[in-house]
Amino acid sequence: MEKSTVIKLIRPRLSQSEIQAVNQVLETGMLVSGPVVQRFENSLAEYLGVKHVICVSSGTAALHLSLLAAGIKPQDEVIVPAFTFPATANVVENVGAVPIFVDCGLDGLNLDVNDIERHIGPQTRAIMPVHGLGFPADMDIINDIAAKYNLTVIEDAACALGSRYKNRLCGTIGDIGAFSFHPRKLLTTGEGGAIVVKDEITASLVKSLRNHGYDDGDYRYAGYNYRMTDFQAAMGLSQLDSYAEYLEERKKLAHELALLLGRFHWLEVIKPEIGTEPNCQTFVVRLAEDIDRKSLLNFLASRNIEATIGTYCVPMTHYYRVRYGYRAEEFPKSYDSYNRLVSLPLYHGMKPIEMVIIFEALKDFTIEMVKELV
């Protein structure tokens, strides 16, 4: 492997099969609202074991329409994790509701289920658990709390296609599920998303809202242009055919990389909770408190290795900090995870030599740290 070759954080799983599938759609001239989106929806429904899947233009669009389908209105409150990508909270703001942030649990990734109930008030209408970085949230307890307070559960499964909680596929366990097909996700359509709902009435509403509010010959709602194109769906269909095998390959790669990196005392490979099977979308490690993450990321970049943070402590991003006056000490575990988690490369076709290069770079970083202490 040439020294100048960059080891990417992730490489989209694209092959001649996807290229041919997209070309076939382009040759038909029917780019939007054609039959391929319907086929993709049907195939996703079969894979997930559900009746109703509606494809849309992005994971954020999926979350937005999920809130509207759940009847979330201005001034309503929605429980969301503090440690997530900002889109989870942004869509709540965008419908005029209020995101109520809950710190993450001991795993440092997902909602602290023991801290949810104290955040529920008269205006609370929904809980939006996120399966953080593909690691399943504790859905049984979340569903029990939701049932107790008559709340809707909207799963943000953007990262979690194929992840399992007690052998149930994430995104199918709550009332509504939302997926993303962004290039960093394991199944990508460039941009794209999907919504899982339980009944025909809700499915019809979501289909109308994604298409400007059109239904039965008239525009019945102030809807949106959230349609997925047929060539996006063609990409997704092609990848879905071999998705189960791809997940197994990815789990094997993650296991091999974890064995290598387990030799470093200053980082911890994040492991799944008992009864869960993450899809290994993100290979994430937690750094020891005395490790400067910026220095590590810069060092890896100097070795042509892409790495990045885990995700964000959303209440501490500019918008939410200014709007609501949040402080880091209100979300100590989420803020800690924001500062100490690192996502390392993992992708389809990753070679053993690339894992060794990552290992050697981390070993050299260890040596540099020791030198600084002398």
C-alpha cells in the first residue's frame, strides 16, 4: 500500500451493479415518481418485516415527516437525547415544538432511560430515542415509559439499518421509525431516507406530505417536496440485495480491528450492551481523560488516516446554547462523550494492511505521548 494513500473514514459500497442500476433508470427517462421507488419501499418492508415503508429525500426529511405524522404541534415537547447529530433536535424546532434534552447513560451513547421520566411534563407528546452510531437504545424501557404517559415513540434509526435490539430490528420497535441513506450510512442512495409506520392511514398521510400535500386529486396539506428519485432508489435496491452479507462482513472487520486496538491502555473500544447487535456503522473508541483528542486527530491526519469525533452534545452547539442557555454541567455524560469519543476508519473491503497501518499510527502516537512526559 502506497504511503500517500488515504485510509478513509468510510467508503460507500458502490460497484458496477449500482452503476448499471442507475443507468437503467436514466435510460427510461422516468426519474421521479416511477416504479423503482415503490420496489425499493417493498424490498425494505420485506427486509424489516413491516407493512409500510415510505422513502423520502433524506434522513432529516424522514424525521420531519415522522413528527408531523405523530401530530406534533407548536409548543409540544419532545424528549430527545443530548448526545446525537443536531438534525434530531432541529426537526423538533422546525415544527415549532420544543426539544427536551436528556443526558446519555453509562454507555455514553444513548438516552439514559433512568432519567427520562423527570423530564416529562404536561406538554410532552413524544420520545425520540436515537440508536447512537448504530448502537441500539433500550427500547423496552422507553416503550414502557411511553405507554405509561401516552407518548409516541419515534425511533431515530438513521445510523441503525440492520441493528438489532433483543433480536428486533431497530426502526421497527417504536410507533414510527426513521432511517437515513446518507453516504456515511451502510446503505446509501447518495441522500435519502425512509419512514416506517404501523397503519395505512398514517402511511397515506406521509405519502401525501412528501409530495406537496397532494392526495386523491387535490392538495390537502401544506406539504413538502421530500420525494426520493428513482435513480436513488435503484442504488438502494442494488445494495439491499446483499445487505445481510455486508453486515456480517462488517462485524467481522470490526471484531478484527477491536482485537488489534485492545492493546492500547489509553483507549477503549465501545462494546454493545447485552442483548443488542449494532450494525457496526461506526467504529468508535473512548479516549482516556488525559488524552488530547485534537492532537490524536491531527497525528492520524498526518499519517493519511481519516478520523473524527463521535457526534455532538447538541445543547452545547451554538444555536441551542444561545436559545436556551444550556450549560455543559447539565449534560455531563453527553459532554464527556462529545470530548472523548473518536470514530476510526471501517469500511467495505478494508484490507488487513490498512488495519495494521492504523495500529502502527496509534502505537507511534503512544510513543510521542511518552516523549512529552519525559
